[in-house]
Amino acid sequence: RLGGIPAHLVGFAEGRFERLEPSIAHSVRALFGLYVALTFFFTVLFYVSGMPANDALYHALTALSTGGFSSHNDSLGYYRTAIAVLLATVLAMSIGAWNYADLYALLKGIPRKMSDEINAYIGIVAIGLVLSLVLVSGRLPVLDILFYVVSALSTTGFQVSSLSHAPAALKYVLVLLMFVGGSAFSTAGGVKLYRVMVLAKSVKWSSARIIYGPDYYVARKVGGTIVSEEEIVKVASVFFLFAILQAVGALLLLYLVPGASLVDALFEATSALCTVGLSVGITGANLHMAPKLVLMALMTLGRLEIHTFMLVPVLIVHSIREEVYHIAHGRYVGLS
């Protein structure tokens, strides 16, 4: 388990990939082949949709990797009137945020029930779209809202227009979506859907035991994987560490960036922490050094996972203690 996510969902379990194929060598080749095939598919799809060949390849790479970089200053706003391009991008961003084991099984025609994560992703996109449409009340086109919902949840970060004057309600919805993020064993960032699902189901499990008594048996499973009490604690710790960093980052930006509103500071902090790249206008070339350092720290912590940084000082302290012990023990033996 890595931060409460089963290692087979993250990609490695004691040096072994999730079983795309029986061996690690075959799994590496399968994953590489899958990624190349998807890149080729979306390059062709973008080209057919109306992009020049070089743009098609570039955006296929950055959409599938949920990187969000664009060859245009306006990002995907350069193609805002090209509906086919925007819809193709929505699909590419979603595929990039899905579990690659599910995609591999789908492409190979292996009978496999749609994973809980993909079902959750589709459900959250639908809820986010409907909620945003209600809150925005016709002030933005439906396709733009769908694009932003997917861009935020997949943590890709493509934009089709400036969000600086977007309704505050929409910004808050996008903040929630960015925080959740995509599937485990995908290129997406955020807390990850698996962890959110575990926390949501743990509430259900706890409620059942409160209602029916502590002896009531609850089958704690997420996506067919048994979840232990220890794993729930790990998931909760990652979730709350993310939330704390999100809040601290937002407060620092609120203090360091003159004129920034709370929702804008929260938006930028969440975008950096969850490695998204969406911006309401605060992040840019003219940003001062101090807020840039805050954003850089958030991006690094969010990408490499918080427990990784917590583990490093613990290992260093443990190593020093071991060294001191051996030195002291050696001196004692030498004197005796």
C-alpha cells in the first residue's frame, strides 16, 4: 500500500506492475505499447478534427499525459470555435485520467466489468456539469463548462477562455474537482478517486456499524479490493494532509498576492498542489518570487505525494540513530 492506495493500483507492488501481463517485462512492453497506441490514435483524431499535424501530435501528448501544455498562448482557446477539437480533447483528457489496466483490458477485448473508478469518474463529471450549469445560469456555453469540468477532474489544465471573471460558484466547483483528481495508475494528479471512494464508503461502513451494532459484519471492499482499518487510516491521513496544504497554500497566496480574493487564492493553490495548471490569472510570468516559491513547493509536494517527503526525514533520523548506536556500541566494546 502506498498512501492507502493498493500498490497494484499505483503501478508497482514490490517491483511488479499491476498485472497487465504475467511478467514485469511483458507488462512494461504492454504499457509502453498501450501509451504509443493511444498517442497515435489521438494524434489522428485531433488531425481529423481540424488541427494541423504538428499541433495534433503535441496536444495528443499533453492531453494523454494530463500535462496541459499547449503550443498556443490561448491554450485550447485557440480552437474554441472548433467543436470537434474540443470534444476530442475532452475524450483524450478523460482517457489520460483513467486506470491504464482498465484501458488495456478494454483494448485487448478482455471481459472485465467497468471499474468502480471509471464509473465514479463518469458520475462526477455528470454531477459537476449539472451543478455548474445550475450555478452559472447560462453565463457560459455548455461545451465550455463540460471542458472545464473534465480539465479540472482529469487534472490536465487545458483552458478555453480566461477564468479570471468566471462566477465564484464555478471556481469553487472546479476547486473540488481538482482536489479529487483522476484514477490511480493513471497520469492524473489530485488526491485520487480511489482514496475519495474509500473515504466515502468508510462513512457508509461506520454508519452501518453504528446503526446495527459493532458486531455487524461489513464487507469493506472498493473495486473488488478488501480495505483494512489501517488502510482507511492511511487514506484519511493523505486526504487531510492534502487539505491542510491546500489551506496553507491558499492563505499564503492570499497574503502574498495583492488584491487576490479567497476563492482565487484557493483555486491557484489547489491547481498547483494537484498538478493541474488551471489559473484564474494569478499565476503568470509577472508573479513575484515569494508566491512563485509557494506554488513550486505545492507542485512538488503534490506530484511526489506528501508521505514521500515525510518519510525522508524519518529515514535520515533513523539512519543517524543507527550510526550513533553502532559508534557508541563499538566504543563500549573497545573499552571493555
